Amino acid sequence: MASELTLNIENRIATISLNRPEKLNALTTDGFLEFSSSLEALSYDPDVSVVVVTGQGRAFCAGGDVAAMATGEEFTEATLEGRAQTLRRAMECARLLHEMPKPTIAMLRGATAGAGLSIALSADLRIASTNCRLLTAFKDVAYSGDFGGSYFMTQLLGPAKARELYFLSPRLDANEALQLGLVNRVVEDEALELATQALAAELSSGPTMAFRYMKRNLNAAETCTLAEVMELEAWNHTRTGMTEDHLEGARAFVEKRTPTFKGI
């Protein structure tokens, strides 16, 4: 079976491209499983500091393969339990983008829908082309939603707006998404790659050990109490204060120069 992804690693930046442009990068179940496996490997790769996810062609990801849904070929398992377990394994890509100990960026253009929107929301940062269109889309095929979208949408927008976007599935343009806080930046389509590369390079040259613990704190803040988060911050702040990067940053500040971080 042909791969549904491409992977490129350069200057400590890993770029995964969903690669079914003829289907607007709607992936099969096997494609999502491949995506999850690739992200798991990247999360442990010491030579990767930042992960960028994008799509080949004119779309980010239109979600699951609706043609396979229409013919009943989306899953091959005969039982509810088998299908649910396969789907849960496929959904790991969203959890990994959200939880891996390094910054993740979703580069969005064109259709960003259904599971594709859920995956985009799971990344730490989202940069969108002016031609990007976002919609939950699940209600259109009578699905309840997957890939953590209901979690990420509620975290980003609050329960009332998340319900509106799930129940009504309006098509949002890039500027509407920016105003809501679903994306971080919007740029002209011809500038999307360069803007994303610049953002990834800025993060890659930053204090990667500090980013690891920042992300741990921020993820904990989604579910923990204030006291629990402050306890975690105390340990992680102290840990990062013991790195060479912290000393370099402090010296650079005093000496009025740009720090050179090494990730240690």
C-alpha cells in the first residue's frame, strides 16, 4: 500500500505532509495509523526540535475518506470493539501533536475539516493561508466527532462556542478563525511556506529544554488545580534553571546580545 505521508527533516525541523492531494488529503484508517506511528518516532528523536504538519496540494486535510464511509469500507473489523480500538489507535496522532515534548505547528491552507480540523487544533500553533476554510463537518455525515476535536475546541473556545460549531458546522474563513482564536496567524497563500519555516526556525533555535517543560506546564494547566500546576512549575522552573541554556540566556541579557541556545 502506498504511503499517505511524506517526511522531511532539515535543520532540526521535521515536516510531515499528508499526501493524498487528489482526495484533499482525506486519509484512510491506515493513513492515520501511519501518521500516528511517524509522530511517535519524531517525539523521541533527539535530532528533531520542532514538528510541522501540513498537506500536499490545495488542502490541509478534509478529514476521513468519505468515499470509504459511503461504501462501508472505512473499517474492516466486524465488531464494535474492534472498530473502536482501531479508531483509538489512529487518533493517537492528535494526542502526540498535543503532548510530545517539543513545539508542533499546523500549516493550513484550503479545506481543514472534520478529523483534519481536530488534528490542526491539536498542534501547539496554527498558521493559516487566507484561503483556508475550517469546519467541523461531522454533522454532515452524521458522526459525533473524533481525534480529540471536542476536547481541543472546548479548551480553545469554551463549551458554548464549541457546541455551536459542532451542531451547526458553519464554514469559517481564515480571518474568522483568527478572530475566534482557532488559528494564531493568517498570511497570504504565497507566503505560507516561508512564514511557517520562519516560525519553525525561530522555535528550533530557541531553548528547547525550556520549551519541553513549558509545554508540560501548559498541558497540566488544562486539567490540574492551581496548586498542582504551581507545584509542577516550581520543579520545572528549577530544572530549567540548571541548564546551560539558562546561564547563556542570562549572560546574553546582561551583555545585551542575542543568546545562542544549545538545548542543554
